[in-house]
Amino acid sequence: MTRTRQLLATLAAGTALVLPALAAAQDLTIVREVDSNNYDPHIAVARAAAEVLFMAGDTLVTITPDMQDIAPGLAHSWEVSDDGLVYTFHIREGVQFCDGKPLTAEDVAWSLSRWVDPETASSNAWRAGDVASIEAVDTYTVEYRLEAPFSELLYQLTQHFATIIDRDNVEALGEDFGINGFNGTGPFCFESWAPRDRLVLTRHEAYDWGPPFYENQGPAHLERITWVIVPEENTRTVALLTGQSDISQYVPAIALGQLRDAPNVEVQRSDEAFWTYFMGMKIDKPTVSDTVVRRAMNLAVDQEALAEDIYFGEVEPAYSYISQATLDWNPGLDDTLLRHDPEAANRMLDEAGWERGVDGIRARDGVRLAPVAYVFAGSTWQRLSEFVQAALLEIGVDMQIEAYDATVAWGRLATQEFDMFGLSYPYISAGDALNLYFPSRNIPSPNRMNWNDPETDRLLQVGKTALDDDTRSAAYGEVLAQIHDTAVWIPLFHEPMFIAHSSALAPVVPHNMYGSGLYKGLDLRFLD
């Protein structure tokens, strides 16, 4: 807290943060920690991309803020065949892209077909199901055919990956699509992007097709939204306290008490979805290929101390790869989860022949336990990776940290150059999480562990295509047992969503889709 007070004193002395001036009452400034590498919905996987794309674009269907119910989006209604293989979507009339071009079923069919096209190489094409065809039946009807049932299809179609895009815009911009421009149908229009600095959205004046759970269907109350990258957590806190930022969900835990007490700030919390932080390991790398090493590394990390010392009790220590409150969690794992026990970790490594050198670092057969870990630059992963680094050093593992800005980190994480990595991710079910990270087809990204197991692939397909809850839950439960037993990750904590905003704004209801708390921003407004 001393650092925060020093920054406040500096501001009082006349040194201002480099943030946009709040010139108009309906201009909103949002601070966030990191940027995305691009804003192409079929390619971008960062939460920073989702936050913008939900505002700049639309999906066929939407989901309520409590993550319980599917609601209309660009489709006002839909039907599903009895065998679960054909979805028929009826598209709203009168929808326009930001450039005034009317939306038709052809735009929807082309956009979703691009998502699953192998040439697009989308790491999240699995979310679209096993697609047979997506076709425009007429001007406002889309027929979406699957080769196998996918019980989560409607939920997956609410994600930013399923954002409907403009073919003319994509073809005109080529490789610069989602970088130098984006023509969507959302309540805000993409104006400009300066990577690692700021992104500006302006109100889409024609927009009046917002999701039904919003009081405001459009146009948006706000005229302009500026997203500003502020990697330093103390600087983000100061920006909120001094009114230089109106809102942020990138709120450091150390500042939550101070923000809650501030008369000009409101803090909202949501536990309606799940977000988990972890460090993963490439299981075919010599430094972490031994299951004994990976299990010992799990035992070395004290998640309870991490949650208390770094996050001040605002997060839940994680011993599982998904929250135990998640749909299809395997309760049989509850008593088998690895918990902090450094003595057991050291004993296991000793018995497995990993001997300490004169510098205290273990080695065996010429392999030194000094794995290279790729993490994101910024205060969050700096703290987390250093915490894990210190814990691993106690058992003779010398983890080397390499931090990269988000604009290049995603590319780095798609390589085979590292041994470990730090990430966090949103999900609402076991299937949502497991089908992202563990199919062999997703190597090298997002399956950065190089987990390649035919039985896992089979079970994931069984769960994905199951028509009943018991079959799905049993299949996913077996996969969870496999990966926990093999210790491919070090789970760190499960995080709720916090949004801090100016009291000059109407109370904000957090939305939990992909951790994008402000979602479409249609109800965001300044009080009169």
C-alpha cells in the first residue's frame, strides 16, 4: 500500500498518468493489464480480444450474465432437430455492419465457415462442433449441420470466436484484418488500435438489436470507449481512485479493500463462472518429462499461502485443474489432489535419483532441472511466476522465467521452445476446459503440454457427442483422472470476477462470458 500512497502523492504534486482526458460525460476510459495480439475472432484467444469483440461484433446467440440461459442474438429464434444434428437459425432483419452494409444469412454462413476452414487454422474450431455444412437457406435463414451431436453447441456459439464478420472487410484487409480494421455489427465500431497502448471504439448509431437481458437494446449510451493498457497494478489503482479511469476488471487484490472504502469507487464481484490460473508443463521435454518431477513440483507449491499472501484471501486456492464446483467435475478425485508437502517432494526426487549439485539444483543422467517458463509480462505473472520459482527452488528445481508482452507472447506459446508456461482461462464446464487443452489435434497450441493420448481423444469425443448427462460426465471424469494423476499442470488459484468503477456510473452487472465483465456495454452509462 505504501507504493500506492506514493503514486497518489506524485499525482497530487502534478504528475499525471498518461491516460485520455475525460472530455465528455459519455466517453468511457477502461484500464486493463495486457493487450491482445490481434482482433480476428477466429484467431485471437486472449481475454483482451474477447472484451473488444463482444462490443464490436455480435454472435448468433447470447448468454445471460449468470451463464444459465441462452438468449437471442443475431438470430431471433432457432430450432434443433430431434437427432441434434441440424440447427436452423432465423436471422434478424434490419441488422447492419458499422459501414451500413445489411447483414444477411450469407454473411453468417460465410463467417462461421471461415472459422472451421482448415486454412484459417483456428485453434478453437472445435468449439463449432463437427461441422458437416453451414449454408444460407434464404436471405434470413441459416442451416447448421453437424456430423455428430454436440450438446454444448449453442453455448459455444455465444463465445467471441463465433462473432459474425464481414467478408468484404476480411478480403480487403487480408493479413491486416483485426489489426488495421474490423467491420462488425456490434454496439460499438472499431476506430483505431495502437498495440500495447490503446484501442478506441465509437458508438454504432444504427444499433438496436441488443440481447433481451439488457434494459437498453441500443444504441449504446456511451459515445466512445477507450481501452488503455496499464501493466502496473498500482498505476491502475491510482487511475481508478483519481478518476483518470472510469472502470476496470483488472483490479489488484491488494487494492480491493482501499477501492471498496473509496467514496468515488464501487466494487462488484461475480462468482457465476470460473477462471483458473495454472502453470503447465511440456511432458516430452527432458526437464519435466518425469512424472515424479511433475508431481514433486506440484507438492512444492503452497497454493494456500499464494492465495493469502499475494491475493489477500480474495481468491480460492486451486488443487484441481478446474473448479470442483464445475459441471461434470469428477468427485472421486477430491481425496487424491496434490497439496503442499515439500518434504514428500524432496523425498520423491531423492528416491528417483535426481541428485542435488553443489549449487543445490538437481540433475540426473546429464539433465539439469532448470526448465524454461514462458509467461506474460506484467505485474500478475511476474508475481505468480516468481512465487512458483521460489517454491521450486526449495526442492532443487531452478525454473527460468522469460516474460513476453501479450502482443508477441501468444506466438511464442505456439512454439516448442519452452518447458513450462503460465496461463489462465475461463470455462463453465469440464468439457469446455478439457476440449480446449487436451485433444492431440490441438498440439502445439492450445495443447501446449504436448499431451498425445488416443484414449483421451476417444473419451473427449464420447463426452462431446453424448446425448445424456451420465455418459458425458463419466467420459470427462475419466479424462480428469488421467491428467491429474500424470500432473501435467500446477494449479494455482480459482479467481472470481471483480469490477471496480466510478460511482458516477450506474451500477454495473458483471457478465461472465470468457471473463469479459462488461460484455456488450449496452447498459453502461453515467448517472445524470
